[in-house]
Amino acid sequence: DLQKLLQGLQALTGGDGPTLDAFVSRDAAELLRERGTAPISEDDRVRYEVHPLDDAPIDQLLNTVSKQMNEWSGAHAWRDAGAPCASLQKCKAHVAASITISDLDDEWLLVSLLADLTRMERVACRVTDSDGEFLLVDAADHLPDWLEPESAVGRTWLVAGS
């Protein structure tokens, strides 16, 4: 029961804990700010890269990715402030970022956003986590027998929405 939990928090904090009204009326972004953004472990990090499929300048690609990803995911309470573009950086031939996720839903939302980006822009995206090419897990039933995790590095890409 939430009321009992909050009464317990009140008792532990000497009456300085949140009231039920204050607790349920707070938005997810505020709760995430209090929880912090540091990863609990490396398992909480997801990395992605966006590579142009044409000769678009990297600065233009950075602006496009930032604009689209922020527009599409602005209402989502990411664990990183400003994610998924908080750490977006220019590399020599692509842009890349690493974000802290709260759960698998965040990871799959990021994949969905990247897939949408590849539908709208001439880009290819790669996304990995601490397990490496995690998209291969979902595609395992459709992979050739010769493909092993060791030989799969760099072979998983989102292009044209898939």
C-alpha cells in the first residue's frame, strides 16, 4: 500500500518525507532527477551511431539527429537529462552517443526512434549495449548458422526502417 510506504518514509525521515499528494503529483522527469543519472552498472548503458548514406556534412547530421530524436522523445522520462541526445558527438564520419537506460523499454524505444530516423533520413544506425549486438538476439531464428557472436560485431544495422 502506497500510503503505508509513505508513512514509513515519513517515520524514517522524522516527518520530512513526501506526503501522498506530493508523491503522486510529481512528474517522472522530477523523480528521475532525484534518482540520479549515473549508471548503476555498465549494463545500463546503450551506445548508438548514426552514419550518413550520402555526403551530408557531419554538422548537418548532428543537427538533424538532435532535432528529430528530441522532438520524438521529448515527453519520455529518460534517465539521462536530455537523452537520447545528451552525449551526442561528432566523430570523423558519423555521430554517436551513449545513454543510461532505466529498463529494457528505454532500450527498445531508442531502437524504435533510430529505426524511424532511418525511414526519414538517408542514414544507417548501429546500436549496442553491454551484451554487444543485442539486436541479434531478436533475429536469432533468422540468422545463418555460420554467424556466431564473435563474428557478428559490426554486422547489425538499421537501414530504411528495419
